[in-house]
Amino acid sequence: MIDLNLATLYLTASNCADTMVQKIEDVRMKPGPDDSLRILKEGNLRFASGNFRNPHRDTLRLAMAGSEEESDHVLATVLSCSDSLVPLEILFDIGVMDVHAIRSFGNICSASEAAAVEYGVKVLKTPLLILLGHTRCGAARLSLNSAQGKSDPLDRNLSLHLKQLRNAADKVVKDFSGLEEEQMLSMIIEANLWRNLEELLLISPAVREAAISESLKIACGIYDVSSGRIDWLASTSTDSALQRASKSSKRQ
Ligand SMILES: [Zn+2]
């Protein structure tokens, strides 16, 4: 209940004049996982409807960034794609010091991305981790084209980086060849999201244990670059990925 009240205060602050924001920010505490997710979901709906507020982008926020603890403010760690189609602070209608953003081509999670997630979860104490895929993903398209033999062989580093995504594309092309290309692309994008979540939970005991203990909430979604809206995926799939990663970690 306390979190809800404080989060309401936080949202109210975004609508007020600077002086009022200052007073409210002074007494604000960091929202918990559910309120953090609600704030980001509501920000995304504002962005998608064109009613964005552009909060936390003023000189007051800059002054706070220069003087206050980042961990007292950051709501979420977000792993998303480097594509220009996915500007995180814009699509969530947030600003400075709101999310610990990790952007990797194809939202692939390898050791360096896992390290950045661990920093967000353990040092910045973000109560929420979001994995965000998106439609029209360049990495997924490249992998599908490659799997279908429609493109030149991938360059060396692209080939290494996208290895698992290419495997997912190979499987979809093999098993679902009758589908429309855009349907295959959607399947690859979602399969890639779950694979990267499972990989993160497998290679990062810190993140896995935080998720198991429920001190960290994990939310996954697919951002539609045309509508600006995020399709939030079922939490049961997140739970399944956590269970698989836990079993695999015990076998290692
Ligand atoms: Zn992408």
C-alpha cells in the first residue's frame, strides 16, 4: 500500500510545475517491482497515444543526476535491441535516471550483457528486469534471410553474435515452411526473446537467485514499431524459462 501511494505521488509529480516536482521528488521513495512496471506500462501507453509528457528531462533532473545516488531512482534494468526503431526512453515516456538500458543487436544476451544486467540488479537495485524484443528486428530478419539462403553469408562477427538466432531461424524455416514470412519472423523474434532470457538466467546465478527469491520481477514483451505499443507476454512463460534455467544450472 505504501508503494502504491508513493508511486501515485511519483506519477503526479510528472504533471506538476517544476517547483511542485521539486517538493514531491524530495519525499519520493523508489517504487517497488509492480509499481515500476505499472509506471513503464503507462508511459508506453502515453507514448503510443501521442500524449507523452517527456518527464525527467529538465535541468532539475540533470542536477539530481549529478548529485544523487543513481540506485535511489532507477526503476528497471531493460535488455533490448540496438535497432533505431526501439528508443527506450522515448517509448516508455521516461527520462534521465529512469532505466538501466542495455541494447544489443537482436537483444542477444551474452556475457557482457549479463554483466550489465547484474550491475543493474545488484548495484542499482532495480526491482524490475524487462526483456524487450520488437517487430521488424534487423537481426531476426537477417537471420531469416540467411536461413532461407536469401542473403550472402553473414560476416564473421555477425555470424558469431547471431549464432543462436540463426539456429532459431533454421528451426522455424524447417518446421513452419508453409507460413507467411512475417509470421515466421514473429516466431523467430519471440523464440529469441525466451532463449535469451533462459541464457541470462543460466549464466548469471545472481540474476537467477534474485528471480527465484522474487526480489526481482521479470517482464517480457514485444514492442510493435508501427503502433508504439508493447505486447506484454505471459508471466507463465517467464516462470518456465526460470525453471528450465534452474534445472540446467544444477546439471552443470
Ligand atoms: Zn532488433
